[in-house]
Amino acid sequence: MGFEPPKIWASFVIWLEFLGGIAIAIGLLTRPFAAMFVGLFGVILITVMIPRGVNYQLFALWFAAFFYIALRGGGGMSLDRLIGREL
């Protein structure tokens, strides 16, 4: 696919999906992690899914959902709001 160096990018995506998913689920650092997911899903859409023309609708939905979270934040029940530091 042309992403160099592949091991660094793969490690970044693995940790982003693992830690970022947990952080967004509990509402900790939701905006920064959601912004990283917007970038991730944007790259996946542009480089892989849309050119193949197969099943890109689900990725577009995830892109839109994380874009909304990045703009809006974690909400009233998030840990960010409970500790009083929503980024």
C-alpha cells in the first residue's frame, strides 16, 4: 500500500484501536482519540475501501460518528466531564 515504515504504522494503529477504543468507551480523552480515529478511517476510506468499491458505507458511518464525537466531546457521563477537564 505504500505506507512506510510499515511496522511503525501498524503498531500505531494497533495501539490506537486498543487504547483509543477503551478510552472513548469510558469517556477519557474522547476528542483527541476521536480525531485520531477520524484520520484513521479517512485514510482507510480513501486508500482502500472507496477504490475497491466494496462495503465502504460502514467505514463512512464510523468516520461520521468519530467526527461527531471529535466535535462534540464525550457528553455528560464521560470521565472528561466528571474530572472537569474536557479537551
